[in-house]
Amino acid sequence: MENKSSFKKLSAISVSCICTFVLLIILTYNVPTVNNVATIPQPAIQHTHVSNHSINVKELPHRLFELNRYIESWKTNIIIKVQDGMTYRALKHLTSTDNLKRIFTDVLMTNRTLHIGIVGGSISARNFSYGNVLSEGLHKLLGVPVKLHNAAIGATDSRYYAYCINTHLNTRLMDIILWEFAVNDFIKHVKPYAQEELTRVVLDFPNSPQLLYVNFVHGKQMRSKSPCINNENVSSTPLSLYYNIPSISMPDALCPTIMQGNISQLVESKSDAHPSKDVHILMGIFLLLFFEEVFVNLTKSHLSSPEQVNLPLNGHSDLPKPLFNETIIYRPKCWSSLRSNENTSVTLEPTNANGWKRVDLEGKTAGRTDNKVAWESHSINSNITFSITVNPYQNLNCSIAIGIMGCSHCGKVAAYIDFKNESEIIVDGKWNYKVTLTFKIAENIIPGTHNLTLVMKEANRDFRIISIMTSYHV
């Protein structure tokens, strides 16, 4: 495939050669766009005619030079060496780039700010991450302001964000959304279902942001019997092909290094589990090489026919049937006590709390951008009630779920809707890790205001609720 070979070349030649090579491609050759490698028929994409605008061609050599100098400066500052084949392995699932071309064209024509959002776990919830490398590099490439919105929260997974992404991120503003849950979804055994739920929620946004899967590695995983395998194999890869979503693979890129047992440079010294700063920088480089390829193909198309560039009017049309799920999360709503760098207010507030209190589970950790807050009880028969409103929508009923923070010493609660005993559901918060877990409490709930009550059922045990979520039945 064309994109594979070009990325392999980009990882192997010097800065000056890269700039000369790319510029010659732009000005001389007929370079095709990145191939659509999806194996199923895709939804039709609408197009629009862009005219009376122009991309400043004179700036292109300078932008490409600045980006590649920026990439090379990072390469010289990390211990991990970008070897032949590493970039190719990382960028092997790239699919269609039509939506990104639409976004880049709009940004370049209007000279507006490009907005990048991150949803992920503790790997992404830090002051410095791959997102910082990416945003600064894209500013050099596009010549416009780039704003990074880091909405990652440690211990979360795809299912939590399938309900709560709008709570933590102003999705209407986003141009690009980076998904980073390959590790957390794998640890929680949520398989591909949760990732597909979140994928469909994002693809249904009316502003059509570009979704990318960012697959990382983890220290415990690298020391396992299958060190190069995580949820990417059963989730990101098939979903990437099915929904036309670019997927970046750090496990594939680093697998030869991992198999040799050289993992000390890949993990943080203090945690011995999270990816090191070098791995974050490397992911940022891989993402920039991908976006550079899209930019080169877009500008080449403009040079060939500057008065008529056919681009998607909307990034996505009607979604195909779910690949893995029988049901879907539709128009979700979420009230949460967790805080990300993007939202600092608690939206989950009780109307009554008898024996429950709001607690800061970890405090503000140095170098982190998240804060885990929960409503907690450890007294038997203590109760807490929340009032939520479900707005009418197309005569649809909804389901109600809760998100909790599990722990090894957590116990059980009884959950009730509108104080009705027949609605009782027992929820067990015991889990070996302090991670978020999602439980469906009720279905076929009619629109209106409803009360959700939790009653502690065990003594000398904790229970922590962090969110209430709703979704319409379709």
C-alpha cells in the first residue's frame, strides 16, 4: 500500500532529504491519497465544492521543514531509537482520510484554531503526554493555533466515556478526538463492546470530528506471557476496518524491543507500569507522521486543481449496523463526580445523603490532570438519593445506569428507582483494582424526573458512586 511505503521512507531518511522528497512529491508526482482498506461497504459520504479560496503554496516548504526539524529534535532526545520498520508497524491501520482533509481544509481556509480532544485513562491524564507533542507539531505544520483538550481520567474505560464524553469534553468544538483505552479496556475485560459503543457515540456527533485509536502498552502487559497483545487485537483493529478509523499501534511498533526484554526504557521508573516519557514522545511522532501524510496529499490535490477540491461536507453519514453489539448507547447523558483537566465541577449532587459523604479518593497528584471524587459510604443501611431528569425524545424510553469506583474492600448496595421496592437491583462494588465499573439499573424508563436511591447492605464495607447515566432505547 502507498501509505505504508511512504511512512517507512519517512522513518529512515534525514531531515533535509525528507523535506526535499516530500516537496518533490507535492510539485511533481501524482500521489494518491491514503487507501481505504476497510473490508466492508462504507456509508456514503457527501461532498462539497470548495472554491474562491487558496492554500498559501509558498509556505509549504517552510512548514514541512519546520515539522520535520521538530520531529528530529524529539528523536535525538529519547533513548528509544526509531528503527527501520517501527513506523511502518505503528501506522499499518490508517483507512480513509477524507474526513481529516475536510477538517484541514476548513482550518486552513479560515485560519481558525484546530481543537484536539483526548479521552483516555491514567496514561493520558498527565501534564505532558503524546498530545502535547502532537499539538505543537500540528501548529508548525498547519500554521494555525492548535488547542489541546485533555479530558482523560485515570481508571476509566470506553464504557464510562460512551456515556460521559460530553460531560468531560466540549465535543461540539472538537475537530479531532483521540481514544486511548487499549490498556484499561483490556484490564477490565470489556472486550470490543465498550469501544464500539464509544465509537458510535463519537461518529454520531453532528460536527463529525475525526476519531483516532491510540493504542499504548503497559508494564504489567509487557511482563506477561503475551507481552504484545491487548484489546487492540480484538477491538481497535476490526473496528478500525469496519468504521474507517485510523488506528496507531504502539504494541506493534515496540514488539521486537519488548520480546527482547528491553522494557526498562519503556516504563516510568516511579510506577514501573505506565509508559515512559519516551514512549509518549514516540506516539506523538507517529501521529505527526500520519497527519503530515494527510497534509501532503491534501496540498498536492490543491496544486493539481486549486479551483475544485472535492471534500466531504460531513465526515460521516448513517452508521452501519453494530459490528459486535446487539444494543447501542443513543444520545447518552451523564452526571459525574470525576474531574478532568477540561471540567473541574462536580455535576453529581444528591438531594439527600444520610451516612454518605463526598470524598477525594486520591487528591491532586503531581504531574496529573485528573481528580477522582466520589460519593462514599461505609455504614450499613445508610442511603443516598439523586434526582435526574430524562427529557422527552421521539417517544423513546430510556435506561439508567450507574458508574462506581470499585475496590477490594468495597461491598454491596441496593439500588431503587423512585423508591419502588420491586425495582431493587443489588450492585457489588468489590473489584481487585480501583477502577470505574458500570452497572445498568433500570430499563424502559419513561421521560420525566426520577429518583435513584442507594442503600448500603453490608457493614464495614465501602461503596463509591461516581456517576449516573441515561441512554435512549432505539
